Amino acid sequence: MSDHSNTEKAGVTYSRIKRKILSHVTLVRIFIVFLLIGILALVGFLAVKGTQALNIPIYFNTAYNFITAPVGRLASYSGRTNILVMGKSGDTRDGSDLTDTMMMVSVSLTNHDVKIISIPRDIWIPEIRAKINSAYYWGNQKTPGDGITFAKAITEEVVGVPIQYGAVIDFSGFKDIVDQLGGIQVNVENSFTDYYYPIAGKENDTCNGDPQLMCRYETVTFNAGPQTMDGNTALKFVRSRHALGVEGTDIAREARQQKVIDAIKNKLLDKKTYMNPQKDLAILKVILNSIQTDIGYPTAGILARLVYDARNSIGSYLIPQELMVTPPISKTYDMQSVIIPQLGSGKWGEIQNWVSGVLN
């Protein structure tokens, strides 16, 4: 095969990888919104209930840290605190504990900026003979509850900087947040229909021999104009991928996701929400059930404040194409399609230098 053909093939592969990664940038936005919702819910709950709250010292310290932002209490490296944010499906099918979304969120302690570096899920890790998206799973298999710690350690080898904290988001909690808010108001810009929206639990259904496997899908339709969405409807609105026309593109999907996130934020900042202690506590419980993390309450207060201060300076970065290759499928990689560094499997030097340049 000619060099031109190889280059063209690599470019197509990289474009596919890039689309997959950029389609999940919203995960970090959801994480940030969840973080802020959690802190604001605590603040609102305390403001109304005061000392009636359970474990008042922790709640008070969290709210106090959000207000004062004592950054010296954060674990950090070279003036930045790094968080590995991972997303999993939250359902019961095989592979539901694979973190198909992985990003390192780096928060500056002084410069009011947040830098998000996408970690391709198909990076091959020689030490575990598996893709990086299985590190969380294998960590839990080795020692139950150790998935985040193991995933951080593996990712540190790739990026070359310490990762202080980690969080795993279960997408099943997304719709629960919307329902606890009493629904959200969203203005649907374009009408669209998706005939292939996947039905949870039907991923492996043989559909009685139907070659098109149509029993695995449902049809969802949205009409243009403002409407109130419950959690299930909002989830379908943001996850739909196969609409005909302009709404079937990744760009349109990203725009819909942003609309829903803005709607959640607006509903949260309504006084009827944050001054309602029962609603605050219900929202907080959903967040706690949707996010597994090693970030404690008081630490979350500081991070939420830093993220809030940096809300206008959040940058997303993708590891450059020339630093990675997709090797031929072979027994070396257990017959899987994987990504390795340009210099060879396990040789992270160029990627680490690039990460350092982004952060510094």
C-alpha cells in the first residue's frame, strides 16, 4: 500500500476517533453542572434548614469553602489540580463498567482556567493487556471499590502528570436530576424524527430473525418550539443520533445537549428551587447516587468555586494525530482495534511532552 494510501487511511481513522471523543465533551459539562448543583444545593439547604441538617460541620465546611476557596487545601501539582472524569452507561448490559468516556480536567489554582484533555478510550495499555477504558473495571475486579484509583494510576502513565482526584458519572442519573427539578423548559429549534433510538435492554435481542433488528429501536419525534421535558424525554433529546437531516449531525447533537444543560442550570438558579430544602436534598441525593468519586465534600466546595470562576475560560484539547497510530489488528493486541503512541506501544514520551505544553 502506498504512503499516500496509508496517510489517507490514518486520517480517516483519526477523524472517526475525533468525532467519538468530541461527541462526549458534554460529559465534562455535565460533571461541572453536577458539581455546581451539588454545592448550590448544599448552600440552599443550609440557608433554609440551618442546624437541622445532618452532619452540619461537613456541610458548613463545604459551603464555606465554596465562598472562600482556600486552594491551599487542594491536592495539586505545579499549580494545577487534575481530575480524571469517566463516564459509563449505567445500565446492566455487558461492558456497562467500561468507561467509554475519559477526560482529564485540569483546574488552575491561580489563573482561572480549566483545560480538558480527551483520553481516547482505545489506547492500548501493555501492563494490563487491555484498552484504557477497561482500567476502572479491572481495578474494581482486583480490589472492589478501587476502580478510580487504578484508572488514575494507569492514566498518569499516559499523560505524565499526577492525577489527584477521580470521578465516574453514571448517565442513568441524568434523567433523575431533571425529574427532581420538576422538568425543564427547552426550546426545540428544529423538528426531527429518529427511527433508530436504541431501547435499553434490547441490545442483543434477535427480534425473531428480523434481519433489520427493528425490535431494538423505537421512534422518537420532537416538534419545533418551546416545551417542558421530563427526564426520560430530555435524555432522548440529547442522545438521539440518527435523525434525518441537519439534526442527525454531531454538531446538532452537541447543540441540543447544551440547550438541556442550560435549562438545568436555569431551573436550578430559580429561587423556587434552591430555596426549597426538600428539593435541594432530593437533588443532592441523586447526584451522590450518580457520581462515584474520591472528592470529599469540602474539597468539592473549593473545586466548584474554581470551576465557576473559570467558566469563561474552559478549553478542550485532543491529542494530535501525529502522536498516535492505529496498528494492524493482530494477536499482539488480542485481535482488537487499538491506538498506540507513534513511537511504539507503551512509549508515552511525545504524548507526555504535549500534555505538559498544554498545561503550562
